[in-house]
Amino acid sequence: MKAAWLLALFGHNAGLAVSAVVLPVLTLLVVAFWQGRAISIWPPTIGPRARPGADELPDKAPADRMSQDGSMASGVVLSGRVTTALEVSDAKIFYEAIATTYDERNSANLLATHMDTLERIEQAQEGKPGIRVLDLGGGTGKNIATHFFNDEDIRWDYVDSSPAMADQMRRNLAGRPLSRHLAVYVGDINDLDLLGLKEEAYDVILLSLVLSSMPRMPDFATIAGLLAPRGSLIISDINPDYTQAHPYYEVRADDSSMVAMRMNPVRLLEMLQRLNSAALKLTELTSIGKGCPPYSFNATFTSAARPSTNGGNQDHRAVLA
């Protein structure tokens, strides 16, 4: 429905009318997701409720909460191996310390999350092999970027705040065809405007297991401005209930010590509201993992209608089944 029609029907209350429709829909989507249901926006379907499965080894092992003075707070059982516990405000320090060992704990659920993301990228390639990808917080690149190591057509722009992670990304693709079409930027996702990225240039933008390592959500309006018409923003992350149950991500550091970072649960309703405000429309939301709660989620968004060069309005949508 066009904005002019809404104004004609509801006058100054048009915004309230839209919110009255959008917010219940977003809430329904979040509830369905928490129940482990697969969601498709078009055709509009919500799949069956997931059955509780056997518990699997968590990727984010619990550890005691550590205060700034090094003392332990009650509430979470200490694994005994952790020598340093950090918060997401220290994410750069954490990922610098684990860059060479980051991929040692790739569980079945984590790999399944990556594979779902790969399928969505490949769908975006259908009919357009030379797509341009912006990989935000791309880490070592293993299991996502390296899947396309032999692709002569794809273009890959990579952003990460950790120089050590960026170095691992370069090493993983060294000498491969993709490395000739790889641009690496070391910087903060919240400072994308400082990197000189071209607006409306990217067919796919990735936030793969990134939001839960950030103190706050990024500026989705800035990210939306980088997305090409008919482009896809693909966001995957850990289910917030899973993060609550397993708050710490524990990894062996480069020096063989054990470090942990308390992750930031991704509030799905807040995320959906922020993306909607940035004129990004949800086209698919899927839960991953057979546990209860499911391990992770993967969501795809596309840009809303943008003005065409001839002055009319054209609705650009990409619907992924």
C-alpha cells in the first residue's frame, strides 16, 4: 500500500496504523522462531514446531562471571580452564588472541549455520555469477569465503576490526582465484562510512555470527545504503535463549591459555524493528539445530522500494525460497 493511500485513509494517524500491523507480525515471527519453526515470507508460511532433541555440546561453554578486579561472581559454573574472561566491549582483544585457533571448535551446529548461509549466497548467484559480497566481521573466512576460493567471477570485500583475523583471511585464500578479487578492510563495522565503500554496490551483505559479539547493534541504515537494488542482507547468529543458557564463548588462545568472552544475546524483535526502520524487509527466517532452544537462526532481508532514475517508483524485491 502506498504512503499516499495511508495518509488519505488515516491522516496523521497513518504511522500508528502501520505500527499496529507491523509490530504484531514481528512478534508472531519471533514467537514462531523461538519454537523452532521455519518461516518464509513469500509464499507466507510458518513451518511445524521443532521437536526437542538431545542436548549437544555447546560452542559457547559456560564460565564464571569475572569482575574487573578478577574476582568471580556466582551464577555460572567455572570450567576451570579459563584464565581470562572478557566482555563484548573487548571483542577486538578477544579475537586478536584466538585468531589462529578460532576454527578449532567448529561444531555440527555451527557448520550447519554456515552451510545455510552458503546456500543463500549461491541463490543470489543464480543468473548473476559475478555478484559482489560485503563480508562484515568476516573473521578467518573459513567455511564462508573459502567456499568460493576457486570462483573467478565473485567479488569479495571483507571488513573486520581484528588485524590478526584479517591476516588469517588473507592466508586462507592466498594463491587462490578469489584472492585476486578480494579487498580487505581493517575497521569497525560501526564506522563503515570511514572505509570509502561504494553505495548500492553489494548484491550480498553478510553479518555471519557477528551481532552477538557487538556491544550494540550496528547502524542498519548505513548498511542498507550499501545494498544494491534486489540485494540481500544475510544475518545469522546464535539463538538468544541459547546464549542465555551458554553465555560464554570459550576458546584456546594462540598462547595455549583459555580465554572466554560473554556474548551479547541478539534480541530478535529489536533487530527486526531496527531493520524495518532501515527500510529492509524480511524475506526468510529459519532456526537451525534440533535442540530446544534451537542453536542459531539465519535471516535474509532485502531493500524496500527505491525511486527509479525516471522519477517513478519501482519496487525491488528478492524473495528467497
